[in-house]
Amino acid sequence: MSDNAVVDGIKATHLWQRDGWQADATLGITADGYLSEATKADASSGAWVLPGMPNLHSHAFQRAMAGLAERKGRSDDSFWSWRETMYAFAASIGPEELKAIAAQLYVEMLKAGYTQVCEFHYLHHQPDGTPYAQPEAMSLALIEAARETGIAMTLLPVLYISGGFDGRALAARQRRFGHDVDGYLRLLEALRAHEHAGLRVGIALHSLRAVPQQAMDAVLASDIAKDRPIHIHIAEQIGEVQDCLAVRGARPVEWLFDHADVDARWCLVHATHLTDAEMLQVARSGAVAGLCPTTEANLGDGLFPLAAYLDAHGALGIGSDSHISISPVEELRWLEYGQRLTSGHRNIAARGQGVSVGETLWRAALLGGAQASGLPVGTLQAGARADLVVLDENSPLLAARDTRSMLDSFVFAGNTPLVRDVMCGGKWLVRDFHHHDEVRIAVRYRKVVEALAAR
Ligand code: NGQ
Ligand code: ZN
């Protein structure tokens, strides 16, 4: 922290803390955007103030194809046929397009209550696989979009080497994702120079399909990988579990735990198909399960074993992944609803009598999301970033709600935005439902997607 002078403050009638609502709370905000106990708040910031939600999994470019893969193609449409549509779409995205799409996406995230995004980024090179003149141009486009919008970012450049568990070469459409280990480590080094309080660089292995064991070992042993978040897609589809078993003789999660020290630095994205033993291994490791319920529903992935995982005190967070929806409350709702639909019961995430589902899920996703981000976020305490959302206390949906019912109504009841104001790094980015730069960013986005559609 460079400047601890308290320059501003927040004052809330109800402030969400880890163990519940704190009444009449004030906190100071330092010049460099952190919370402090020394207060300086005159005017009220709002009646109901929550920590902003970290979004632990995003492929920004996919925002611009949301809704374009919902028409039946082959009779066996699946994740894998969606992936072909996605690859074809990705081929038209360069740095300018990526910046415009990502900025629009990040504005939408902020307005929905996400104040941080983990960007799982693998569109590294030109569409034919040739590096850009500036090799990190695509990463810089994402960094610039985060800077323009003010969202905090954990940039996760992705290592992508092979086209399948058998080590086959990348297909033509995958070539732009590829690096060898040295090239990947150089990219991390180059990006490290851009880090600041709201931008952290982490490690991502695309999947066990895309990263052979030797490459994984080399990256995990590198100096730059120390003390950084490590994200990986894992066990999302049954076909992937079967291929892993056939080629590596173990299921993906089983294999990963046998070959890497999976601990609290790790975020296992999806982790959908788990045996009981694997589920317990994940929970005990301290790793975060990165759940993306709206994308997982959209792609037909399957359901995560939520109740048993919570019983085992597993850590979890949420991501909007393909951005078919951008709403932390919708992710949490579907996390719960998927379980209700298959179990025939209600209030699954709440593990005891009288416990609130909304509070349980919001709290868990704040904790796990913050852990996966590697940033001091997800909490409203001195030393944390001043990243918060203020609910619309005047919404009829929240009328007559109190500390017992507020989070359940926020999570389950609204289809109109209930997030009124959003602060990130001590700055008000969204006021009265509007981001300060949303018009310019939306105009630019529209131009870019119209040009893409005309190609
Ligand atoms: C991705 N998305 O990297 O964008 C993947 C699809 C793959 C999700 N897994 C591609 N949801 O897994 O090979
Ligand atoms: Zn993903």
C-alpha cells in the first residue's frame, strides 16, 4: 500500500460482514482504495451494503456470442458442437474487438454486483497461430478493458499445448491458443510488469486435455508460479472423464491430486463429475471449486455435488464463464435450483435449521472467489480493497425486508437490478444504476459486433 491517508468513507445502516449484518457501520477509505478503521464518512452510502462479488471465471470474448448457439444443429448437439461454434467465432476476434467486448462485459459485471474478474485468457496469437508483433497484445487488451471500466482483475494467461489427452497437436482453430513452456513463462514475465493493486497475474492450465504432464510440472516448478493463484478446467464433461481414464488411467481430479500439490492456491473450474472420494479430496485440499451454474446448464455439463461438498466444508466460488448470463444472483440461484430439481427438496445449501440459503451462498462465494482471485477482496474490513455494492433500498422487491430476509430476497426474488451503486478500489463506478462510461463503451461495442456480424 502506497498511500494510507484516509480520504473518504462509507456509512451503512447495515453492512454485510462474514457473520451477518452489522448495524450502523462506518469505514474509511484510503487514497489508494483500501478500507480503514479510521473513519471519514458524513453522508450515508446506503441502507444495505455488501462486499462486491468476485467473478472467478470469465472468457470475455464469449460475451459477444451469447445467444448465437441456441438453434438446433446436429441431432446430438452438445458441449462439443457448441465448442466448434465458439472456435469459429473466436477466429474473428483481435485486440481491438477483444477490448471493446471485454469493456462492455465488465460494465455489465459491475452493474450486476461483480467487482473483480478472473480472466481465463487463451486467445493469445493471431487466428493462424502467428504471434502478434507485440506478443502479449491480447492480454493487454483485457488489461486495458479492466482499466477503462475500473473492475479489479486477476489475469490468468492460459497454457494450452495439446489438442487432447493423447498429446495430439493443436487443431487449426486451436493454434492461436498455443505456447511452449518457455514462451508461456515469458508471457507471464511480461505481464507481471503491469501488476498493480487492482491487477494480479495468475497461472492457468487450460485443462488436462491441453497440458501434458511434463509441461504442467515445469510451469508449477517455475519461480513465477510461486504464491500465485492456479486455475484449471477439470471434469466438466463425462466424455472428458472417460478419455482421461482411457489415456492416463485415472479420472481427472484423481490424476491431478496424484501429480500435483493441490492446495488453497488452486481453483478447480467446474469439477462437475466427481466420485465421493474425489469430492472429499477437493474439499480437504482447501482448493476452490469454481462453479459456473448458468454456463454449466447452458452447455449441458451436469450438476456439482453441492450438499455433500458443503458438509465436507469445501470452498467454492462462482463465475459467469461463457457469459450467457452476467449476474451473481442468477449463478447462486441456479446453483441451488439444480439441486432442488434433482433431489425433490428445498433449501439445500443451508446446512442447518433456520439457516438462510441466500446468506450461505453469498458468504461462501465471497470467500472462495476472493481466495481464487489472489486479491484482498470479498470482505469489508480494514486492509481489504474498498469493493462494495449498495442495494436499492427503495425497490418494492425489498420492501418490508429485514436482516433475516434481505439476502434471500436479493438472491432469489429480483429480476430487475437491485444493485444501485458500486464502488471498486475506493471509486464509485456505478451510481444510480449507471456506470460512468457505459454509453461510450456500449456504442463502441455495438460497432464492433455489427462489423463482426457483417463479415
Ligand atoms: C473454454 N469453456 O475454454 O472456453 C471452454 C470450452 C474447452 C468451458 N469449458 C473449450 N465452459 O473446454 O475445450
Ligand atoms: Zn472456462
